[in-house]
Amino acid sequence: ETKLVLTEAAGAVGEKMKNKHFQLDINTKSMIGWVAQNQKARIARDVQDDPIYYRDPLLGETRSETALPLIARGKLLGVLDVQSRDLNAFPEEDVANLQIMANQLAVNVDNARLFSQTEAYLAETQSLLNLNTALTSTMDVGEIYRRASRTFSQQLNGNQTLILNWDQETDVASSQIMHIN
């Protein structure tokens, strides 16, 4: 069961729906679900005449609606849904332009996600490099434990780090170092 989750919204009603954590099963009879499944734009000039219009009590004034897929790199990222109190608010000839704008939005959202992932990978790689540098620059076992403890504590924002050593033959774990910030 795939859910479409409202993550951003405009206007007072949109904020109410966002605060209620509005979500819709992709299989729900709705324009948003249809667009997500078919990855094509859909317009309802008069929602009263549209057989798949989803009636939400908070959106009782809606008379027309358009929904556009947000696709980047061949993957559906979401659906842009616009509703109007006016009949025929979204002319068919505007769909191509609206879809171009939706595609640009999707590319920007995808780029922001990729950038965030890249930053996280970079931070992780930097942490590993820092740990490796700290541990390989000494041959003193006690100093390796101290540096590891200090590095893990810093990287994980911990206020206390304990490293235990386990002796398999005696099945005993012993404390080697405890770092407290």
C-alpha cells in the first residue's frame, strides 16, 4: 500500500491539511492517485462532473482542479495538485506549459535531495578519514583506544564512550577506555 503524503501546501486550508498529516492511498479514487499511477496530467474543468474527484471536507469550495506528475530522472517524486473555486480555471492548452513548470520543479527537488545525500556521504567519508588518520598515526595500543574513543564521542555527539575488549579464550570483556566529555 503506497501512500501519497502532503508535505507542502499553500493557503490556510493547505496548512490545515498539512498539520493533519494528510495522506492518500495511491489507489484511492482521486485525481492525485490517478496522476501518480498514470504519470500524466489530469484536469477537471468541473469537479462535480469528474468521476474520480476526491471530495475532502476542507476543500468544499473547489470547482476545478488540475494535477500534474512531478517526474525527475524517470522517477515519480510526487504530484502537484492545484484547485480553484472557479469553473474551467485550467484550460487544456495550458497543460503543456504547466507540465514543463512541474518538470522543472521536480528536477530542482531531485537536485536538492541529491545534494543532501551527497553532503551526508561526504560527512560520513570525512568521519571515516578522521578516524583512520587518528588510528594509523600511532602504534601504541592504549593511544589507539584513547583516540578511537575520543573520535567516536565527537562524531556521534556523545558525552561518554566506552570501548570494551573481549578475550575469547576466557570469555571476559574488559574496559579499555572510557571517554567522558
